[in-house]
Amino acid sequence: HLTIRDLFEHPTVHDIDNHLTTTPTTTRPALLAAPRPARVPLSYGQRRLWFLDRLEETGAAYHMPLVLRLRGPLDQDRLRAALADVVARHESLRTVFREADGEPWQEVLPVEGTAPALSVVEAGAAGSLEAQVREFLCRAFDLAGEPPLRAGLFRTQPQEHLLAVVVHHIACDGWSMAPLARDLQNAYEASGRGVGRDADGALPVQYADYTRWQRELLGDPDAPESLAARQLAYWEQELRGLPEELRLPYDRPRPARPSYAGGSVVVRVDATEHQELQRLARASGATVFMAVQSLIAVLLTRLGAGTDIPIGTPVAGRSDEALEDLVGFFVNTLVLRTDTSGDPGFADLLERVRDRDLDALGRQDLPFETLVERLRPARSLARHPFFQVLLVAQNNERLPFRLPGLEVDERPAALGTAQFDLSYSLVEKTATDGRGDGIEITVEYAADLFDAATVERMNDCLLRLVHGVLRAPDAPVSTLPLLSAAERRRLIVDCNATDHEVPGLSLPGMIEAQVARTPGATAVVHEDQRLTYAELNARANRFARLLMSRGAGPERTVALFAPRSAELVVALLAVVKTGAAYLPVDTAHPADRIAYLLEDAGPVCVVTTAALSEHVPDGTATVVLDSDATAREAAALPDTDVTDGERTTPLLPAHPVYVIYTSGSTGRPKGVVLPSGALVNLMAWHHRAMGGGPGTVTAQFASLSFDAAAHELFSAFTMGKTLAVPLDDTRKDTEELVRWLDRHRVNELFAPTPVVDAVAEAAGRLGLALPHLVDIAQAGEALTLHSALGGFCAPGSGRRLHNYYGPTETHVVTAWTVPDAAFGSPAAPPIGPPIWNTRAYVLDEGLKPVPVGVPGELYLAGDQVARGYVNRPGLTAQRFVADPYGPPGTRMYRT
């Protein structure tokens, strides 16, 4: 009377996995004396397969094939008779599934007339043979009208055949394939000796008896003392809070209904590591199956699936010796819940798995179908309930198939199907001395979700976890290696090979160099006002000196609180020339937000207008743009370029160029401090990426309080373009904006997708083609090509569409110019690779790179990273962390 747990503690038990699937846990009721009812109900497992067959096209997902190559003088009549004997012996193989009043029932057909027709096909070339066999094996069964077994013979040469036998899972399981093959072999031999049908002796019970027995054994789940009720209570507790769906590294979104198409790849563990894994498992009182389950759980956790990993596993379900030689669907499915939380060492995790598995195996009688019915998990036709990953220990009996006078080889029969997202089938090989001789794991995957290359990468990760566990079984699982050295280098180094030399000029120096090249070109257009580069630069130099007299300079801030105008552009450029950071304050913001920004940033002064000055908090110094006094003071100052000698300290790339506050939608607004070197880098890259120059017109569409405005302004002024500044009212009226774009012949527009969608639709309504608008840079939103924007920039439109990404804390950091082919692709547009002198890492919680296709957190590093947040050292330290992959002392931003 050993329990399953006793087996694990018994010193002489070594082959534990076999006990897990064959140990009797119940006693057979005396039911054979009772007459069989006219309509025998389906077993619980059969009922689920019957329901799936009625509900959707499952294809060959539930077909169980046996393919044998036969060489030699085959007696076809003898083989036909042997097949008939096997079907006569096992009622399950001549059972059809009728339905009455919505309820299915089993009808066992009489022996006469149910012998399977052994079709004989003259097979062609090897390629066509494979296709013919596959078509035969995959042909659907009519469960209500035909027996669930089919056999076909394919003749390739006079004395060479392929025998294909396929049984629907509703009548067979993995364990059944051994008695089926053995009975077919025995019947063929007996027929040759002239022995009659059923030479093996009558079976003690048939599958229809088992279905009655199963219901009597389990009892009523609502009766507290029944076996079903006791086990149901355990499973209700065990599966409470289980995740509805694992987050796996899918290549494609999950379809509404699965196609059941699949593929398979194989991963192998060598004999040495197999033996080491056996020793590690035994040290924890566990099995190799449990060790592999633990490894798969770690793999899925490290691939982004979380720390609560449900894995399904089949158990034989043959709880009485009378069932061992019976062909039928007995297998039950258990949910093994694996908890990887707390970053345990692998040995500790294995002990967790062992204890939980033993508890589950002790409650293996309750049918999985009853569990689903009673616990009612969130149901979806798209996925399997409770778990999407299966682990199978292939320890079923595998006897060499022999037929007298013939050479027989069993052939693999891949049907290209998958019932689960991933299914791991584990085979342990044993050497002649009894030691482990390697592990072969066949990984079957749903083709709806995965590419073979993805599953192969996952298998490589699994092997590296095996190596890591055997080297350091007590190491936290988060530290186990997942990537090869080559993959790690590609993700960290090669994908971030963005080093590029940029001009050794400051941002004011880049602008002044452009002024020297094109002094007479138009720099700014606002309504009827135009400024050449020489005029803009002279006015900005005067105003810069005025601001310097108010204390502006490096490491200082000047606020800009004024409506859109050419004067505001002059003021902004003047702040940059002083070396101070400009702080844009939106005139539409509430008074309390304006007051907060000015108090938090502490500017030396606020540049504003007479009308807005009354909204500036008392005690804050102001410079009034439209004041006669300000105009006179500025006019009296030199208009030559400001030098480092005039600034309070020489201008360095690390000095702030602007302070822009986030929206504050998730808390108190934060002032992001960007160094001027970041804009120098961005402008240098932009010159190469987008091009353009004198004669190109760039719209200054973005509000100054967004970082996109800096891109508009400085990309124009460092390349000799014309910056066209619309009125606020023009920006807010889409049709008026389209007319303005057309009137000013704007060539470049920086705007998020919704704005461009609206522009495209309005242009269509107005009949304005906007032929001059050739470059659109989208940022701030996820790019969607299946919209008006997609048509507006589609091939043949003469436009280029650029997708930029970057939070306020880095400005633009990745970019992608959309190629023609992308417009017809269903794939989501990417954000593109890092721009010059920047790096992008996708890391896990331990700041280690995750494999390709695996979700992680995006970290950004390099020249675009901001200095931090104004007056928020704690938050700055939390979000701007040391870069373990960059030069010493560098940081990366955690997005």
C-alpha cells in the first residue's frame, strides 16, 4: 500500500516516472455483471474530443498514426485478416459516436462488416509517396458514421510497401499504440499458423465498460464524500488565480480560432549531461521529468511569461491492470503549476516542483474535462484552458515491430499539427549498462503563433540553461545563461554600432556657421514677416546680451512665455546663444501649472509679452518682448556673435539647452534637462538622414513645450532651411492648416499620426494635393499605416515618411524611413534602429539582454540621454541608471 510519495522516499525505486503513470490508485467496481445499457455515454475525455470535432475543424490534430515500411513477400490477405482480428478484439476500434437530443453516445458496431478496408495504392516517386501517405493520414474521420481506424497499403516496389494505420484519438491514446501494434503482429502470425480470431484470449473488459466504471468510480462531484468531490476541492485551491494565458515570445498574434497547423524541432541533451541531470534530480528526491519541467518553467519565465507557469502533462489513466492491454482513450491531463518567483536557486526550485507534482499526481483521477466544467476558466476558442504548454514523458512501451518473413521499420509520421502553443515530448535513452544515454526532446509548436527559427532559438536557450544548471545548481535562476556569446555581442554591441563623428561645434556655433554660409537666405516666415539668416542672427545676438545682463548663462534657465511669433523665435535662439537652457511655458496652461513650472525651474527671468506679464507670479523677473524699453535696450547692444569670453563660463556639450516638463498625467510634472550636446548629435544625424537645405521650408508646427519643436527649429537653422511659423489658430483648424501648408509650399512637417491623418483627409476635401510636402516625420504616437496617413504617403505620392521614437528624456533616439514595401505589409511598423552615437537595449529585470523576439524593457543610452529631472534627484537616480554595457561613468534611461 505504497503512496506515490512513499515511492520517492523508497531507497530501491529508481525508475520513478513509470510508477507515476501506472501505479493503481483505485479498485475496480464489480460492474461486469450489470447489463450494458443500450446507449453507453462517452468517457469524459471522449466527450471533449467529440465536442471539439463538432465545434471546429481540427484537421489531423487528433489523429494517431502508425507507419511501417515492409520489405519482403507480404501476404495482403493475411494482413487484411489481422487488421480485422484487431478491430474485432477492441470494441473501441469499431465504435461510432451517435447523438440524440444533443447528447452523444457510443454505439459499438458488430464484428461482421466492420473490418477495415485495406486500400492498396500504387505509389509513385518518393515525393509523391510522402504526399500520398500524408493525405491518407490527415483525411478527416466522420466520427458519427465510420469506425475510428483506417488502414492503407502503399506499394513502392513489388516486395516493398508502406503500411499506414491511423486511429482517431477518441478511440486511442499513446499507451494504446503498443497493444495495438502487438495485437496486429500476433494476429498476423496466428493467421499464418491457421489459428482463429482472438488468439491472445478475450479481453477482460472493453472500453465501453470502462466509461461506466469511470463514472461509478468518481461518483457525483456534488457529493462531499465522493472521489470526484475530494479531488475537485484540491484542484479548486491549486488552480486559484492561475494566469489565463502565458505571455510567450510569439511571432504572430493569436488568431480567433486555431488552424491546428504545426511543426516540430528536436533538441538533444548528451549522455554526460543526462547522467548529471539524473544525479541532480535524485539529490532533490525528484525525477528527470521534474528537472526538465523546472528547466522549461525557468525558460518561459526568462522569456517573459511571468513567474506563475502552468504546464499540462498527460497521465496514463489506466488505474487497473485489466486496462493495460486495452486500446482506448484513457489518458488524463494534469495541470502542474510551477512557481518561479523569488529568483530561487535551481535546486530549490526543483524541490518546489517535486512537492507540487506529487500532490497533483495524488489527485490524478478527476478528468480534466470535469475540472474545466466545474472551475469555469475564462474560455476562448483561441487557446487551451488552464495551460498552453504541454510536457510529455514518453515512457510508453515501445516494442520492435516484427512480421514473419518481412523486414519491418517504423517510420516517423509527422502530420504537421499542433494541439497546444508548445508541446515538449521527452524521451530518456538508456545505455546497456543502465545509465542515462541522452535525452531527446521533440518540441511541437503551433504554426499560427511560431516560426521554426523562433522555437529553435528557444531550444538553444533551453540547452544553455541545462549547461548553467549543471555548473551552478544553487545559482539564482535569473543568473543562468540564456544567450550565446555571439548573440549577446550582437544585441549589445553589433546592434548598437552607432559611433559616428559629429562636428566639434556647439549648437550656437552650428547655427552661426550656417549664417555665414547663407546670410541672405530666408530663415523665418511668420505671416507677412520675413527674416534672413543675417537679420535673425543679429537680432538674436543683441537679445542674448540683454538676457545675459539679467543673469542668463550656462547652468541657468530662461523661461519663454509668449505667443507664437518671429520675436519668440528670436528670443529662443538668444537664450541658446547665452548658453542658458530655455524653458517653454505654454500660454494655454492653467495658472497653477504655470506657477509650478516657474517655481520648480527657478528661471533667472521670464521672456513674455505685455498682455501675458500679468500672469507671471509676483517676484519673478520679466523681459517684455513687445515693450519699447526692451527694444531700445536691445538695439543699443552689439549684434556680433556671443563669445565664450562674454558668457559666465565657457559653453560645454554637457550644459543644458532646454528644460521641458512632462505632461504630469501620471504624477507631478517633471522637468527634463537635456544637454546641448544631445541636440548637436541629433542635428548632425538629421542632416544625413533627411537632407535638404536652402530653399527647403520646414513647418514649426509643434508647441514649444514639446521637444519636437526643438527638432523643427534647429534642423532648419543648422541647414539653411526656412522655418515657417503658423498662428496658433491655424494649427488648431485642420483645413486652415492645409491651406497654410499649401500657401507656404511647406516641404517638411513634423507631426504625430493623428495630425497627419487629419491633414490628409482635409486635403482631400479641399482638393489640395500639397505636392511640395515631401517629408513627414511622425513621432509621439505609434505609427499606423492602415489610415489616411498610409494613403497620403503611399508609393507614388512623392513623399517620404519617417518614424521617429524617443521620450522627452532622450529626444529622438531611433528612426526608420518607411520603405515602399511596408505600406502593403500587415506587420506593425518598427521604430527603427538607434541613431548616431546612441544605444538601445532590451533588458530583463536583472538588466541582462533578452533574446530576439522576447519582451523586455527598453533602455536607451548614449549622447541623447538627458541629465535628469529638475530638483528630483531620487527620481533621476531611479530612471537614469548606470549603463553596464557602455563606457565607465555613462548612464542609460529606463523607459
